[in-house]
Amino acid sequence: MDRFNGLEIPETLAELCDPRRSALVVYDMQVGILRQLADADRVLGAVLEVLEAARAAGVRTLFTRHVSMPVELSGVFQLRQAKVWQRQDRAADVRAPFPPGAPHTQLAPELAPRDSEAVIDKIAMSAFEGTFLEMVLRDCGVVSVILAGVAIEVGIEPTARHAADLGFIPVIVRDALGWGDEAAAQRSLAALEWAGDSLIADVAGVRGALGA
């Protein structure tokens, strides 16, 4: 641990995974998203390993869900994005893909959030945009955010960059990530690693650090 000007600056994975100063954010591990992945079982298994280790260590844990506004409450960006994702030519033809109460919007049942954990609904890609995540982490004295889930190239990269801009250190669990496009996913990881704001780790390393 580097110390300067009354601050403790973590350097190692173990220091970044200190349960007193870290939090786990499990990103968009939803039924309807996982069913789109060819390797959903791998992703779910790896995320569960990280989740179990975090729970055993007493790490603060939060889950995100991507939800959709009703079409009647969708604005210009939301409608444009829906057109692109749903391959529609007209906004009048899009639908709300993830209504909050829909079965496919729910988290994978294996995750089973506990009463001591929180589920955050969002309509943006960054888990910080328009949610209470920053306030919770800041108020709890969190320094580093462990990120796992789906999808690295769509939502986890923006969340990691937003976290860094807010002064949190992202720890990205490389093998506990899912993606829709592998080439795009590798570009996202390479860009994050090059930027240096995030620490890229693996499940075994995070489990060991949390166990320590």
C-alpha cells in the first residue's frame, strides 16, 4: 500500500479487494440477456464463483438490471437506440424489450440477491447514470469496484470508465464476463487495460485476494 498525504493508495489486487473498501457490481445477469449467449453457463458459473467469494468475505454487493421505459415514455435517444438494436426502420415499430416485471428481465435465479444486497434498475449503459450507485459506494467509503457480468463491450466498459471518472478504481474480472461480439469484447478489454484506469484480473485471482 502506497501512503501519501494522509491517503492510502492501493497497488495490488489484494489491496483493491479489501472488503472494507471494495464493492462487487454484478452487471445485467438477466434471464433474457443470458439466453442470448452461446456460453451462458460459463459466464454464470464464473460470476457465481466471484459472488460466493465476495459474500464469504463480506464485500458489499449490488446487482444491475437493464429495464425499458414504455414506448410512450421513450425519448429521442431511447427510440433511436431501440431502432438500431431491434433493426426497425420506424420508431413506431419498436417495442419495450425489458419491461421491469417481465420474466426475461429478472436476474438469473441462481444469483438470489440477499436482503443485505441491492438490485439497481437502469435504462443507461453505465450503472452510475441515473441510479443511486455512486451515493451508496461513496457513503460506504468504497474505493474499488469489482465488475463482472454481461456485456463487456456494451455496458461494463462504460461503467468502468464512468467509475474511474468518479474516482473509483475498477477491477474487471476478465473471465467472469459475457459478450455479444467477441472481437468487440477483446477491443474493450484491450482499451481498458491500455488506459490504465482499471485493473484486469481473473476469477482465481479475485477469489484468492478476497480469501486473503
